[in-house]
Amino acid sequence: MSEDTTTVSRPVVDEGTAPDPGGEPASRGSALMGGLLSASRRSTGVIIGLVLLCLYMAVTEPVFLTWGNITNVIASNTVVLILAVGATLVIISGGIDLSTASAAALTGMTFGLLLQGGHGFLLALIGTLVVGLLLGLVNGVLIAYVKVSFLVVTLGTLSVFESLALVVNDGGTVNAFSLPGFAPVNDLTSGEVAGIPYLLLLDAVIVVIAALVLRCTTFGRAVYAIGSNPEAARLNGVDVARTTLSVYVLAGLFAALASLVQVGRLTGASPNIDSTLLLTVIAAVLIGGTAYTGGEGGVGGTVLGVLFLGVIQNCLTLSDVSSFWRGTVNGVVLVAAVTLGVARDRGWLSLSRGRVGAR
């Protein structure tokens, strides 16, 4: 029993939420600070890589550091960031959601069709968010209560959601630009205040809220606990099934939010999915330091992962390299990041340093 309790406490301590001797969680301030320090340690490699890449591009491509290019990087990666925040919760809990990109396509079609049907923005927004929650609920119930493997469930719903996105409008795209209810979404994706894009503010709000939930709430601690050792978490009073269900429902909600941004950027709802979107989302989470085995990670690292991949794509564009190389680069970076993470977790890197020091 004591061994199980120690296993659950490990990721919680790493994230800066260690309980005090009386069993109460640490203060929110110390939890957040501990989480930031832990995230910086896990993400050291991607931070160094991002800085070096930016320095190289600043020298070779003067347009790289212009505000216009920076806002372009932000806008083009907002969909990835929102989906990646949802994926971070899922992966920390010890699962994975392969259906997130398909869910975004289906919820985007829902939003477009509701606008096309004459409904206002508010009703279309509510309907889209509800559909996203329901899609996440389907995944969550099957995984948490029916006990079907998350790989089987989300691989199946990936196909189902993708197919439904095509079926609802016979494979056609909904042109939303001229629809009255589209104006708020258009303003969100193209507007700015004091030179700061609304999308940047949206990104900041989503990231801060998600980080606070993970670091400073009972639910966040439960997510880390079930990702580390679900049986030990259950013995310590965590409702594993309900927490797992909640994580997938939230992933569905984030997919719906991402679809709104996608519709706004495309000025229409498309049932077709970017073939590299799912890989980019998962790669960003893992590159940011979230352990694919669960129980470790954070939203801050995911932001760095999204920025790293976004800057790489921007570099390819500015250097006139074909966008077809994007998938290759993302895949290579993903494998390299996960390999380094495994080496770190197993002590291979510290062992190598020790041998070098001995020589």
C-alpha cells in the first residue's frame, strides 16, 4: 500500500503540488512555481533548439523578426495549439486521442451548417460546443466505463467523425463569409487590439486557464495521478473513470474551439482534414516534454512544442523549401524528442556524462 502511494505522489511532486505532512496539497503559488520549474527542466532541449533556430533565421532572413511574420506564425498555429492543449490533458492521463482532428472537422461543419441554416452566432456557437462535448463523451464513456482500449476507440472514432463530416453536407464546403453570424468569428481571427491579434489573446487565455487547472486543482492532480498509476490513484480515493471521462470530454471541447478558429481563418467550413494536423498536434505535446507514458508534462511545454514546429514551418516557407517536407521534419523531430526523453528517463544521458567525467 505504501509503495502504491509513493508511485502516485511522484508525478505530483514533480509538478510542484506536493502534499504537506498533514496530507493537504501545497499552496497554489508554490504548485504553479514548482510546475514552471519542472516544465523548464523537461523542455530545456526544445528551448535551446528554438532559440538557435530563431537566431539563425534572424541573421539569414531579416523578415523573420518582423511583427507581421510573428503574428502570421501565431495565427497559423492557433488551431494546433488549442488541439494540443486538449491532447496534453489526455496524454498526461495515460491515454491518447487520435480523433481530435476529425472531431474538429465535424464540429466545424456543424458551425458552418448552423450559420447556413439562418441561426445566429450565439446559437451556432452553443451547438458547436455541445457537439464537441458529445464527441468527447463518446470517447470517454467507451474508454472509461466500457473499458475499451483508448487506441481502438479513438482510431475508430477518427474514421467515424471524418466520415460524418463528409456526410452532413455531401462532402461540400460551407462558404460562411457572407453569412451574418460569421462576423464575430471573422473579427476573432483577423482583428486586433493595440496591435495585438485577438488570436494571441485567445491563446494566452486558454493556456493560462489550462495550466491553472492542471497545477492548482484537485482535478489536475487526479489527471497526473491516473497517468502515473491508475490503480494506486484509485486506492488513494481518485475516481479514475470519472477523471478519464472528463479528460476526453474536455478534448472534445477543445476540438470544437479549434474548429471555430479554423472556420474563421478559412472563411468557411470544410470537411477535409489536413493530413499532417494530427501528427503535428501529438508531436507538439511530446516535443514539449509530456511523457507518452502519462503522469508527467504540462501545458507550458506544449506551447514551446507548438512554437518550435511553427517556427520550423515558417523557416521552410521563408527559405522557399517545399511545404511537402513539413511532415518529414515533424516526424523526425518527434522521434528525436521522444528518444531523448526515453534516454533521460532511463538515465542513459547521465550515465554518458558520468563516463565522460571519469575519463
